[in-house]
Amino acid sequence: MKRRAFIQRLGLGSVATGTALSSSVAIAKEKFRWKMVTAWPKNFPGLGTNANLLAKMIAEMSGGRITVKVYGDKELVPAFEVFDAVSRGTAEMGHAGAYYWKGKNEALQFFSAVPFGLTGQEMNAWLYYGGGMELWREIYNDFGLIPAATGNTGVQMAGWFNKEIKTMDDLKGLKMRVPGLGGEVLSKVGGIPVTIPGGEIFTSLQSGALDATEWVGPYNDLAFGLYKVAKYYYYPGWHEPGTTLECLINKKAFFELPNDLQNIVMTACKAANLDMLSEFTARNNQALETLVVKHKVQLKQLPDEVLKSLSIISEEIVSHLASKDPMSKKVYQNFSKFRKQILNWEKVSEQAFMRARTL
């Protein structure tokens, strides 16, 4: 009787195992076809190509079980409609910058760029190990979205100007394309911030609709040909010291994927995040040399007094943002605490080494 019971148990186990295997095979055969809308011109170097890389990695890592078709700005939706398109399910994924959506929630600007905030690697540290990602997900959850860091430009340039910037007075009345908190700082000092997609920057400068613009850095600015329509190229990018790009994922579509494909999507995002920061670090120095040597761009550093004034005003703007709602306050407190801690470490690590290397 014991032997019979043992055999019966084996039989039941075989049936259960067979059912599980059949189910696993069925899931493995299921294929998913996703769309990704982006805020960038199609195939634009660095930003657009990062979206392409992300789609390519997801397809290859999944063995073709999930494929993603990438749409550039205006191919499916305009750049500034990416958030809504993914939220409502028009596309399963989006590729943009969180500071474009401050109208949805002011706190989202922290997850892209904060003036005088965190560098690219510091942003990664905050997001992955400082509690930033958990806060980001908490906000996006209300919109049926899941965020993922999917690229970083590193420290950007202060921008292109058609006049020299010698004092704070030179910023007054200046019509400049600058998004997010950087735009609010410019407004505070008497400038006129303008938010337009990247694809419209060149013609706006050329026509005189803009007096100045920031975009990204030498790699992307060279590709846009901005040296043809502006005379002076200023640094450093105080307003965007380490701008994080994002992948927005429709929450419903994500949880319809089997677990292994969910892991593939998130791992691919993390790989794309590393790839962009590495690419920009490598290509910016090459592009800057081309701009200065070949195109005779006048490279200039913002005066220390201008930077000090912008830093003070930036802190006022960011502190005021924290007072607007409980979520902004929550994110601000976490971000500020991490920034203070990382600055103490940077003084004896990165900053100390950079100084030693130039002795």
C-alpha cells in the first residue's frame, strides 16, 4: 500500500509538472509588439539613438518575444505629448525627460535635472541607492506609469548666446530656450524662458525668436548646427549638471508581460542608462574640439559672480518648490539630504583627485 501511494504521488507529480511545462511553453511562445514614442527627432545622435538601442536590446535579449517600434517626435505624437500617450496606452513606452511634465507634478523635475544639483553619476547613485527611484515610482503610479532611468547626458553646457554674458544684467530680457527649474531661475532674474522641442531650436534662433538657447552639449549641439546661428558658447551647465533621461512604461502593459520579459525590459533600461553617459563622456570632447578648431566657436566661461548669483537664486527656487505640496517636500528632503552627503564624499574623492591631477 505504501508503494501504491508512492506511485500515485509520482503520477500526480508528473501530471502537475507536465501542466506547468505546457503553460511555460505557451508563455514562452507568446509575442508582444510594443510602440515607443520619443521627444527627440528620429535617429538624433545620443538621444534618439539611445531609444533605438533600448528597443534593440529588448528585442535581442528576449529572443524576439518582445519587439519595440520607435517613433520620433511628431511621427506618432508630438514631443510634449509623450507622457499622455504612454499613460493612456497609445504607446507602451516613451523616451523623454521628466522635467517636461512639471505640469503633471512639480516634483518630477527632481528626476531630470536640478540647478547646481547632482552630476550624472551622482544622479544614478541617488536613484538606485538613495531612495530616488522609489519616490519617482510613487508619483508615476498615479498616472498608470512606471519610470526607469534610461540615459544621462552628464554635465551640459550653459548654452549658445548672441551676446556676451558679463553680469547678471545681461540676462535681463533675454529670450532663451531653457526648460524645467533652470527656466524658472532665468525668469527670476528677468529673462524670458521658452520651452520648445529640440527640433525647433535652430529655426527659432535663426529667425530671432530666441536670443539664446541651451540644448545639451557639444555632441548634440554640433549635430544641430547651432554654431551657425549663435556666436558665443558658454559653460558650465549650471542648470543641468547631470540630466537623467527616462523611459516611461505603461503599467498595465508591463504587468501583462511574463516575469522574465519584465526583467529584460528593466535590465535593458539600466544598460541604456550606462551606455548614454559613457557615449556622451567620450563624444563631447571630440565635438568640442571640432566646434572650436574647425568652426571657430567662441568658447567662454560664465563669470564667477554670475554663477554665484544663479546658485543663490536656484536654491531659493528649489526651496520654494518644496513648499508647494507634500510630495514635492518629500522628494526635496530626500534629494537635499543625499546631495549634502555626496558633496562631503566628493570633496575627498573626485574633487580632490581632479585637483591632484592638474598640479
